[in-house]
Amino acid sequence: MKKIIPALIFLAFFLLLIHPFPIEVYGYGWGYKKNANHQVPDVGKYQQVLEKYGAYYADLSGDKVVYFTFDNGYEQGYTDEILDVLKKENVPATFFVTGHYVESSPDLVKRMVDEGHIIGNHSYHHPDFTVISKEAMKKELEDLEAAVAEVSDQKEIKFLRPPRGMFNERTLQWANELGLIHVFWSLAFIDWEVNKQKGWHYAYEQIMTNIHPGAIILLHAVSEDNALALEKVIHELKKEGYKFGSLDDLLMKNLLPESMLGM
């Protein structure tokens, strides 16, 4: 036993030399408790973490407004149709794109910006940020921003949606240091499996059943169901008195004092 203890002390000292700071080895996968009561879903312990780093998953003001966001990792032929509907209905959206998407569909990225939509950062290669270094994460984000700036008039990106919804306090802090704001979501469903589409009515029902004031809606533009349901969803939301905001609107709402809102 006397020989084992010094060996353990030496091992601990050696590990401290290699890793002088504590290493965070866990990651959270974004999630929330769904409800059909048209209320903002409960995110439990995540709430305080998001508040600490200025991240969003919904507009908590209680205003009857929704925010459309789309994740675009690759093009499946439906984004033009989605953009047509958004333009016709005068609805803003944010498109979180990857490097592959910018490389393969630069004209669509340009169209998004030209028509007043926001491009968000979904990273260049879509890695799990919780298992890479700060330098690697920085490169992923900066490379994507540069790619978007090369093909469109949007030169800077302020909103980030982490690949696979993976995050921890370290990646939230790194994003802040890089000038980026995490945006998660409060309404989503399995819509990305292109060979398992269930028809536009399924997408419509999923959105309308779970809609709530302040919803940040996550949709994938590869879904034919979403493309076909979008106009119908917008029409129904308008009938129910919902307005449509951009993430810039949400950010401004939280930066301005309450006395200036509604002026």
C-alpha cells in the first residue's frame, strides 16, 4: 500500500501537467417538455444556463408572435418553394446554414439575404462543439461566416444554432466571446428524414398542435411536407392573431427597456 500511494500521487501530478485546467467532458442535448396547451414548454435546468449566457429558445414576453427558423445542411429542392411562400406572405425567417450548403447552393443563400432573411451559423462541417477545442469551434464559425459573406451581402453573423443541438456552459461562453448568440427552439418535430415524409397535413398538425406565443419554430428545408404545409400554417396563424418576427426583432426586444417597447 505504501508503494501504491506515491505512484498515485505521481500519476495525478503528471495528469495535472498535461491538463492544468479542469476538462469538461459532457454535453447537453437540447430538449424540452412538450405540451399541447399552447404554452412555452418547460426546459427545466437549462433555463438558468441559457439566461446566464444570453441564449434563446423562445420569446418569453407572452406576445403572440412566432419566429420561423430553418436548418439547411444540404439542398433537397424545396428551399425555393419555401422562399416563395415567405415572400408572398411577407414573413421573415432565419436560415441556419452549413459550409456544404453555402458551397452547393450559393444562389439560394444570396436569395435569402436579398429577400430580407437572416443567415445564421450552423458551423462549416457540423461537428459536435462539446468535443472540440475552442480554436476548432472558432474556425468552424469563422469559416462559415466568411463563406456566407463571399456569396451574399450579409457580412457578419450574430446567431448560432449548434450542430445536433449539443452544448454546454463552455461552448455557450465561447460563442459569447466570439460575438455569437445561441438560438435553440421551442417547437420542432422529426421532419428531416427525406424518405419518411408523411404528407403536408402531418407537418401542419405538428406545428398547430404545439404552437404557442413566442415560439421559435425549427423546420428543416429538406422536408417536402414543410414546403407544402408552410403557406397553410402561416394562413392559420394569421387567423389566430399571430404576428411574425425575425430574430433581430427578438434581440432588440430584449435589449430595449420596457418603456420603449411599443413606441
